[in-house]
Amino acid sequence: MLKEIRPAIVILVLLTLITGLAYPLAMTGIAGTIFPRQAQGSLIEKDGKVIGSALIGQSFADDKYFHGRPSATNAPDPKDSTKTVDAPYNASNSMGSNLGPTSKVLADRLKGDVDKLRAENPNTPVPVDLVTTTGSGLDPDISPAAADFQIPRVAHARGMKQDDVRSLVRKHTMDRDLGFLGEPRVNVLELNLELDALHPLR
């Protein structure tokens, strides 16, 4: 019996060392060498302090900022651990909404968001990514159409010309990866940071 168990134990130990230790260490080392910024979380600094990541969205509610996609992430309610509260872009609880296409709660939320955006910019169709959440709830990017939709509000709130704000949007519009993967996108945090740098809030 020991002869039968010993090979299984040896294989278990070897595979644990290879897949649980050697492989992760090798991949971490390679990633850190080839893609050092991405391997460290694509962190964004301002005045020497880390203020976010280019890979994780943040909430912006002020009219002077571009807004990202809605996020369905949540966190435990500090008052009642059996319940949860909304916590947009909560990286420790990445998730999408479980609400389906027949959900009245989802339909009401979408209608409210669309009505609010139409009031903000009545002459432009509402881009779908400004009212829908992603599967992770952490998406840091919006489509160029979603950024364009917000230009009048941001320009008015900051006392800027729309063409100047549009130029910043174009500057921060990234093409498809390798020319064919994904869709063109705008990183909301990076765009808002440049807005603050070029036109500080009063």
C-alpha cells in the first residue's frame, strides 16, 4: 500500500511546487521585467501620492468631471452585516448586477438614468455605456461617444470652450489594442486629472 501512496504524494508535492510556487514566481518576474507599470497595478500618482489605478474606475459625481460607467459592486453594511450597501468600484468585491432583462428594478434604474442624461444633453442620443454596468463593476474606461456626450456639461461647469474640452478627450482616446482588439476608449481618471491640471478648480 505504501508503494502505491508514495508516488501519489511525490507527484502532489512536485506539482504543488511547480504550479503553486515556481510558475507564479516565474510569471511575476517576467511580467515585472517586460511590463513593470502594469505588473505594479498601473498606479497613477499625483504630487507623489497614489490616487488610483488606470485599471480600476472611480466615482465622479461633480458636473466639472467626466463620469464613468455605473458600477454594481457593493460592500457589507457597517450597521448590519447581513445586508450590503452600494460601493461603486469596490475592487475587493468585483461583480456585476444579478438583475435580468425582465427586472422592474433594473428597468426603473435605467429609465431614471436615461431621463437624467437626456435632460443634461437633450439633442444627443444617450450612449449605452453611460447607463449600463460591466460584469466586473470596475471598468475605468468609457467610449469616445460617452465622453463626447458629457463635453457640454463639463465645459459649462468649468467655464471652458467645448472645443478645448473636446481636444482633451481626443488626446485621451485610445485606439483598439494592436489595432483590432477591443474598442476605442477613454480613461476617465486620466482625463479628469489632466482637466484639473490644465484648468484647476476654483
